[in-house]
Amino acid sequence: MRDEISTVSDDGARGAWISVGVPILGLMFVVIMLAVATLAGFAAESDRGYAASSRRLVDSALDGRGLALQSVALDYANWDQAYRAISDDWDPDWAEGNLYSSVADGMIVFRADGSIRYSWFADDVAALGPSIRPAAVDAARVTPGLRQLARAASPAATVTRTFARAGENVFIVSVAPITEEDNSVRIANTAPRDYLALVDVMTPAEVTATGAALDLADMTLSARHSPPNEDNISAMITAADGAEVGVLQWRHLHPGAAAFNRQIWPVIIGLLCVGGLAILVARLLVTRHMRIVADARAALDANTAKSEFLTRVGQELRTPLNAVIGYAEMIQEENASLETRTDAGRIIAAARHLGHLINDIIDQSRLDSGRVKLFAEVLPVAGVLAEVQGLIGPQAKAAGVELTTSSNALADFAFADHVRMRQCLLNLIGNAIKFSEVGGAVSVRARLEKGDRAAMVVFDVIDEGIGIAKADLEHIFSPFGQANSAIAKAFGGTGLGLSISRDLAREMGGDIRVVSELGKGSTFSLYLPAATGSALKVVA
């Protein structure tokens, strides 16, 4: 008998092992494949990012050299002495004694017809002068808009640059008309007679050294594009007129692929270990407890448990969310790139929106469980309205909605919790702005209404928006409720704002009421107790 029981037990354990182990193995296979695909995607994206970033780095380096050359060219070309000694009365001795530079590799003075009047080259490129001189002048003369540079509105706009090639050497050419310093005289003169070209030569050795300085391996300069090669990155150098001058190429280090090869096997091995351990644990648990059926316990006080869970989760999410906002704001403030600042702004907006949703969920859960703490005090109505307008005014301006506030002299003080009163008003005004069209108006008016029991300060939030159908009014104050599904799709939102606002208003001894007509706008009225005489005496 015992043997039969053991056999049955073994058969059951074997069946349990198969029924549990096979799905786990299948799941692990799927997870491994997803991990490989994900890491491969990250690797490919990283490689593409490296190629784009290195191209931007090369472009920035070339641009920096060009700007430095333009600055020197402007200093020499926009100079009264140079104009008198070259264009008014040619003085070769003055040119030889003044036209040289520690920044440029060469200087060339040429006439509008291309004839060269003077040239100077630094010692390390002097041997290249005969080949560079005509190539630089030819490239300068075909630069678009060269004849109009002298009549530019500002001196800085009188200089331009291009690229040229002589043999295996590529060089930057910065050219400017030789003009007088006075802007009005320069602009009034006829077309310039002489031009100054500054040259910055990039020899093959200098190209390689520049690549090493930029941490780009094996940078070379070639006359034309090589066939497509995944192991190389290239950047075309073009003259100002669009002509191809050369191609810079450097080795693609494939940082993403290298990282993928380093990380994929540890990931796979780790997942296999986890899967094997999961199978062993599952087999042990199934073998020991396959005949035990656990009865589920009924949940006691489910609403309170749910509220506490949501509150805890919301509080735990706030800290990392605030960190995300803080770091994104630092990136936005400290980064000069417009694209990076724009992306950081999107991160901040999304994180703040998520923070508002978390706060709404926490408030709703606290209201459901009766754990909202209020600190009522005497509040000046005009001051609260000014505060609210300052907070939400930019939102109204961005939406193209005119926001105005006013208060009756009799409605001077309310007795409520400052933070919760402001929250209610911001929710109501924010909804009014959201559902108003561009060019619409939202007005907030405070008045005193005396009832049978007590006087109430009433804040009427009036908009000219889409309005609400009478049949939908009963839904808008329900948690997660909105007027209809079309409104939710068109304007978004969680449907918690009005529910929370009305519950808070009632906790403070007031209420929220609405009057609306579809297509003609809505009026939401926030009722709060007016401050009593005794309360005013305590404050005073």
C-alpha cells in the first residue's frame, strides 16, 4: 500500500514537474530572446548615436577654426590703413611689413579679376604656397555673394569662408573685401577693388593629429567617398558654392556592439540560473503542497486597505519624481543645446503632470478613508484671488484665454483651509480654461451670500466654453467620472479634480454647485463659510 502511495506521489510529482517546469523553461526562453533583442537594439542605437555625435564633433572643430580665421580676416580687411595702402595707393612695402598672422597659415591679396598682388605663407607651409595660392583665389572668387559683401549692414557680415583643395591638402579660406572702417563710407562706395583671403591649411598629418585630439581613430582625408563601410564614418567637406572638396573619414569604434558583446553572455547565464532556480523551487513547492488547496481569505475593509496602499505608493513615487524634475531642470538651465533643453522641458512637463495625478489619487484615497486634515483660518478673499491668478495666469495666457478676477466688497474674508481652498479654485479655473476656446474668457467673481444658517463666500467661475448637457451633470462629480467618453478622449484628464474639489469644499463646510448649458459655457460656484466676527477678532 505504501509503495502504491509512493508511486502515486512520484507520478503526481513528475506530472507537476512537467506541468510547471516546461512553462517556466518556455518563459525563460522568451525572456532571453527579448533580452537579446533589447540589448541588440540598444547597441545599434548607441552605434548610430556615436556616428552622429562624432560627425557633430568634427563639424564643430571645423567651424571653430573657420570662425577664428574670419575674425582675423575682418581685423585686417576692415582697416583704414590697409585700404589706403592697398586699394588707394598700392604700397608693397606696407603689405610686406603688415600682412602676416600667427593664426592663419597664409594671406593673399587679390583683385576682383583674380590677379594676385601679394601673398604670405608661414614657414611650415611655405613650400605649398605655389599650389595653394591659385586654388584659394579661385575658391574665394566663386563664393556666392562675394561682390555684395562690402555693402553688408555690419562689418561682421563682410567676411565669409569656404573650403578649397590643392593636391592632398584641404584648407579653409576666409575672404573679405578690403574696405574703410566707416560703415557709411563702406556701404556707399562702389564695388571693392581688392580682397583679402586668409588660409588655414590642413595637411594629411594635421588631419590625423586633429582626429587623435578629438579621440577619433585613424582620421584621414580623401578626395571622394569610399564605398559604404560599416567600419568607417565619413563627413563631406563642401565649398560655399556646394562643390565637393574632400571627405574626412575615421574608424567606427562601435561602442554599442562592443558593450553588447561584453554584456550579453552574463545576462543570458544569469537568466538561465534564475530559471533553473525557479524550476527547482517550483518543483519543491509542488511536490510538498500539490494536495493542499488553500482557501482564499475574504478581504476585510478593502476600501481602507486600497486607500492606504495608494497613499503609500504615491508617497514613495514623489521622491524619485521630484529628483527627475530637479535633474531635468538642471539640464535645461545648464545645457546650451536647444534640442537638449526642449527634451528636458518635455521631461519636466510630463513629470509634473504625473505628480499632479499622484496628488489627486492620494487626495481621493484620503477623502475616501476620512483621513484629510484641515487647518481652517481666516483668509482674505482678494489676496487668495490674486494668488490664484498669479499661479494659473500663465496657463490661461498659453491657452489664449483671458482670465479676470473680482470680488465684492462684502465678501472680504473666508474661513477655510488655505491650501485646500486654493486647490479647489485652481481645479475649477483650470477646468474652465481647458474647456474654453482660444480667444475665450474666464472670469472669477467673489460675492457674499447670506443663507438661513450662515453667510457664505461664493466664488463663481464663469467660462464661455463647450458647456455640459443636463444629462451629464450627475456624472462629473463622481470619482474618475467625466461628462462623456468623447470629452475624455478630446481633453484628457482622470476625472478626479471635481470630485476632490467638492469633497474638500464639503469638508470645509461648503459645497460646489454648477449651472451649465451645452454650447454656452458653465458656471461652477464654490461655497465656503464667511469668516465670523469672533474669528476676525482672534486674527486681529
